[in-house]
Amino acid sequence: MTDSATPLSFFDEIGGHDTFVRLVEVFYRGVADDEVLRPMYPEEDLGPAQERLTLFLEQYWGGPTTYSQERGHPRLRMRHAAFHVDPDARDRWLAHMRVAVDELHLPPLHEATLWDYLQRAAYAMVNTFEPSGIGPAAGARAAASFPVTAAPPADADPAR
Ligand code: HEM
């Protein structure tokens, strides 16, 4: 419940649960037909993934905290480490989101706020610049573009 002393959350301002359900539904329609993104999703049924993204976005924007109750801390970078998120995957993800955001017909300021966040989040999720390797990587860390190299031995001569 809200009263005049309680500012509306962004979640409420853009229409609450129904808006987020619509956003993610339209987004996943795009994913379902995407030859690069679709194979990345481990489950045959996209429904559970759709539900997780909806709950996450609702929580992020001030709605119910069901996501964390069910999934714990989001740790999104870590949760995406197993997937080959290169710039192509990012751009495809964003293209489907753009269609979904457009379909909401939000007021311009709300739309800009939502879109700005989605863009920044998608750019932050990129974990490799290797062009190949679609789908869950055999070794998530090995697929990342920042290989962890062993530190030099303590007695290594720095002048050498
Ligand atoms: C940049 C391109 C991205 C790709 C290719 C991608 C791909 C994936 C894949 C394959 C999954 C696993 C599906 C599942 O089991 O839930 C997933 C999960 C998820 N993604 Fe993304 N994602 C991207 C960006 C984002 C962004 C920007 C967000 C948030 C704004 C996000 C939020 C989530 C969430 C909340 C989950 C479920 C995490 C969990 O609780 O297990 N993703 N993503």
C-alpha cells in the first residue's frame, strides 16, 4: 500500500508485476528464435528462465524480493560465467530487449531509465571477446578472456 508520504518505486511507476511480465515475455519470444542465444539456455523449456529474469528485474526496481528469497544473492556476473557472453550475444540480447521495451510504450523518461540500465547491465555481462564457442563453455573460466596465470616464483629475478 502507498500513501502520499511514500514515494512510488520505479516498479510501481511503470505498472508493477504486469509490466515486467510483459517485458520479459516479449524478450523471450525473441530469444526463442535466436540462433545464437537459444542454444545457450540449458533447459529445454524457457519458462523457468523467463520467471527468473522477471523476478530479478522486479526486485531490482523495487518490487517484491522473491528473486533473492528463491535464488539468493543475484551475483549475475558469476551466474553468467558459464555462458559465452561475447559482444554478439550482448547485442542480440539487447536487440530483443529493445523490442520488448518498445512494446511497453512507457513515458519517455521511464523508458530511458529502464533502457539505460539494461544497456549498462548487458555491457557488464560480457565475459569474453573470443568470437567462437556458442553455448555453455566446457570450462567456464577457461572460456573467459582473462586467463589466470601463475604468479612468478618468489625467487624470480625481476631484472631478468
Ligand atoms: C548480455 C547478454 C546476456 C546473455 C547472453 C545472457 C544469457 C543468460 C543465460 C543463458 C542464462 C541461463 C538461463 C537460466 O537458467 O536462467 C541467464 C540467466 C540469467 N540472466 Fe542473463 N544473459 C545476458 C544478460 C543479462 C542481463 C543484462 C541481465 C540483468 C539485467 C541478466 C539476468 C539474468 C538472470 C537474473 C538470470 C537467472 C540467474 C539465476 O538466478 O540463475 N542477464 N542469462
